[in-house]
Amino acid sequence: MFICLDVGNTNIKYALFEGDTLKLSFRVATEHKKTSDEYGGQLISILLNNGIDAKEIKGGIISSVVPQLDYTLEHMMSVYLKIKPLTLAPGLKTGLSLKVDNAKEVGADRVVNNVAAIKKYGFPLIVIDFGTATTFNVIDAKGEFIGGVIAPGIKGSLESLVSGTAKLPRVEIERPATVIGKNTVTNMQSGIFFGFAGLVEYIVKKIKREMRIEDVKVIATGGFSETVAKEISCIDVVDKLLTLEGLKHLYRMNVSEE
């Protein structure tokens, strides 16, 4: 059994695989001040609650966009799982060709998503991740990552709106019944929900036009992928486990079976 960690700005997603079989997945909040012992105690507790002995875990891999936590989590896995995890960094085999100005700028999460999407869905592709940021990743007809778009995240945009105004309340991010809101809450929900739906649809349309390929499959993942996909027709597949399956693939590509 091996463990995969996808460390994002908002959440850390964990997955345990036995071969190709997903045995357990869960997420915890990303907390920069938490120690390796706190993360370790939390992990062991969740494993025990699910009937999994930490000794069964023989390896692991970490993808992180939060450098401040890299040592903390690597140390945690060393102490509590007795393993030295792989990290998504230069030198790790990915099989992904990065045709961009500076390959080192491409976030680990984007690499993992692209690797998983190509393996599962072929190419050309547009892979959209609705995370802390909303990222659009473009895979051309040769299976190469040629760039993309980074837009604000849905939740972050709402937080910015609320924190920057004195009277606007925090609201749930959900589809209102109508575009024209009748009160402050539905006004805000309309702006956030329909605004992002329109953003996604327009950017996908522009990307396809620049690629000069109409038959491009669009894959969505991340927290709000299902919510937005119900509103627009340009998303072909919602795959909530895309990142974790990408980490599984990269682990097995770089390590002989345990």
C-alpha cells in the first residue's frame, strides 16, 4: 500500500492505494503553523478509525504548491509512516512534455492533473481545476502541455468581495434560482456563480479558437467542478479524483511495486 498527498493552499488531500485500488481518501485543512507531530497524529488517528495499520504503508508521494509545508510533511511521513516519500520535483519521471517558456514555473498540481488526464482521456485536452485558483491547462494534439490560464478561484473571489466591503455578508456558493437577485444574498450568489460559469465558457471558447481544434475534450476537477459543470455545456467530464489518480500513476512510474 502507498500514500499520496496533494498539498494545496486550502486543503491537503490524502489517498491510499493498493495497486490500482483506492482504499481510502480524505482531506484536511492546510495549516501552515501545524507541526509534523500534529499532522502525524491526525493522520494516524484517521487511519486507525478506518481500520488501517500505518505499517501497511510502504511508500508515498507528495505534490505540493505550499513550499513552507514540504519539510513538515516529509518529516511527518518519515517519523509516523517510516517512509521517505517521493516529491514532485525536477528529476521525477512524469512523461509530460512542457512546451512553455519556463518549465520550473509550472505548478506541481498542474503537472499531476495533466499526467492523469492524458492517461485517462487521451488528447487534445483542456483540463480545468477549480481550486484556490482556477487553472486551465492545454494539452495539444501531440500530447504536450503548451500553456494555459490562471484565474481567481471561486471561493477566494467571494472572500475578496466580502472583506473589501463593509455590509456584504458571507454567503453559500450555490446556484440561485434566477440571475436577477431579489436580495443581497441572491445578488451575490448570482454574481459569483453565473460570473464564473461565464468566465469558464468564454475562456474555453477562446482556447479552442487559438488551438484551431474544435474536438477538444474538456475535463474538470476540484471543489466546485460539479457545481459549475451543471450550468455550462463546454465541460465534458467531471473527475474529482484526477489529481490523486495522477499521483498514483507517477508513484508507480517511479517506484517498482512494493
